[in-house]
Amino acid sequence: MARDISELIRELLLKHDCVIIPGFGAFIGNYFPSRADRKEGLFEPPSRKITFNRHLTGNDGLLIGHVSAVTGKGYGEARDIVNDWSGELRTRIMTGNPVMIDHLGTFSLNYDRAIVFEPDLTVNYLLSSYGLSAYHRRPVSGFDVRKMAIEKRHTPAVYQPSMRSLITRAAVIIPVLVALALVPFNDRIFKSNIEESNLNPLARAELEFNREQIDADRSAAAAEINITGDSGTSDNSVNEMKASLGLTVPVATANEGLRETITAPDTAANRAAARRTTAVVVEEYRFMVIIGSFRGEDNALTMVEKLRRQGYDPEVAGGPDGFLRVSAQAFPTLDEAKVVLEKLRPEFPGAWVYKSRQ
């Protein structure tokens, strides 16, 4: 039994208009434009239907070359495959029984014993119309465009308010305008009191905690009075000022290193100055570059290990509501902290600087 090559013929018909079977005939693809049958309501897309010409039997090499490429055989073996298939097909047709080839059509003999071909019209071999199928649409009846064009349409009259309505509106609007003109302009009226929201659940807790820290720092700074003298002030001038305030002044002897205490006169002015004077409390701060806050200790330690591998000196500090703050590194000055903050911003957009006491 010869090998069936009808599938290879269908593949060629999708790309070529004519496929010749040497010694048998040629399948030809004919283009048909889209068609609309208004009477039946049928719409068909563009298509290419297959017909058969039994007089085109010359070998153009298209079919044999395709068979050779698909099967991997030489040209001679591919030609034998095509000849065997066409010979077997001819023998089956000459018996007088119709021979059908899937998705191509049916071969049969007419009264003159000539081969005739009836194509399968349900298959469209036009690739540009792939997926499009014919469909029926019921024609629209009872619709007359001319009648709609000449139909007189009722246009409603334009509404005009009465004088009483105008007076009523003016009586309401004029007092409102006068009141607005008399009220002094205050831009705070037009400011929104809506607080901007942040998608970070820790942002509000961090903000409240920072506000408490800032208020505490301001309270401590308000209580501090700097009594440190100028750098160019001599020891004698300092001792004289202390003596005038009623403070003890240590005096060292040149030979023995002993110290004596000089007590200033106890006057009302000196006692008042002493009460107004408070000791200077010098606090040292450091500036921590905070990467983020974590509720879980494991997450915080993981971030610490990551920062340590990047060359930083990280640490974990306590935050509000039990959260753990992870700092990449702490610096004695704000300028140094800002430099590292700019380096970390691309990787950690939410990084910020926290001012902490030593």
C-alpha cells in the first residue's frame, strides 16, 4: 500500500496556488472575495477554493521536493512515493467508485469515463481568513430610512423662568454674596485638615516617638545656660568672676602645689546671681542611619547580617510598640550620617536618620 501524501498536499495548498501531481493532475487554489447574500442574510469571508485540472501533469518539482524534505529521503525515493500514491489513486477511481480525500474533495468518473473532481467547499485555504466562518443574519424588516428622514419631530419650547422666580433667587444669592464680602479673608479656611496617610504601618508610631524625643530635647536645651567663658579669657578673669559670685576659687602654690580657698563676700547680689546660675549639662548625641523597623527578632537579625556583609557596622535599637530598629551605622555628626543615608537610599528608600543619646 502506498504512503498517503494528501496531508503534504494540503500543506502546500495553504502556501501555493497550484500543486501538481506528476502524471495525474494539479490542484489549483482560486480566490473568492467576501460575499453577502442580502436575501438569505448570509455573509461569507474571503476564501480560496480548490479545483482540479487533469491536464496539468508536468513535474515542477514542488511536491516531490516537499516530500523529500519532510521524509528525509532522496529525490528519487520521494518521486517513487508520489508516483505510487498517484497510481493507486488512479486505480481506485477507475473502478467506478467515488474516492474521497479528506479536506480536499471527491474524485469520480463521469459518463465519458473521465476523472472529475468535486471540491470540499467547507474548507478555506486562505490564511488571511483563518478563523473566519460564514454566518447568517436575519434581514431587518419594517425599517424605512426615508420615513425617518422626513418625520417631523416635536421640539420642546425653551424654558424661560418667570420674574417671580428670578426675584426669589436674587433674594437668596445677594445676602450670601454680601456676607462673603464682609468676612475677612483667611486662608486657613481653605486649608484642608486632612492628614496624609502613609502605607507604612510603622510610620505613625515612629512619628509619635520622634516627637516625644524632640520635645524632651527642647525641654533639656531650655534649662541649660552656658556659662563657659571665651577661649581667650585668662584664668585670673575666670577666678575673679567666680569670686564675685561667691564661689570657691582654688589657688595653687608654686612650690608645694597646695590649694587655698578664697571665699567672696556673702552679699545679697552675689546670692541672687548664684541662684540664677545653673550647671551646664553637656549631652553627647550620635546619629543612627535607620534602615527599617521589625516586629520579629529573626527579621531584624537577618537585616543586620546583610548590612554587615556590605561593610557596615549595624546594630539593633529599641523602638515604639515593641518594634526593633535596625541601624546600618551610627555617626557622631549629622553630616556623616547624611552621606551614608544617600548611599543607602537607592536600596532602602525608607531609610532615615535618628538622633540618639549616647
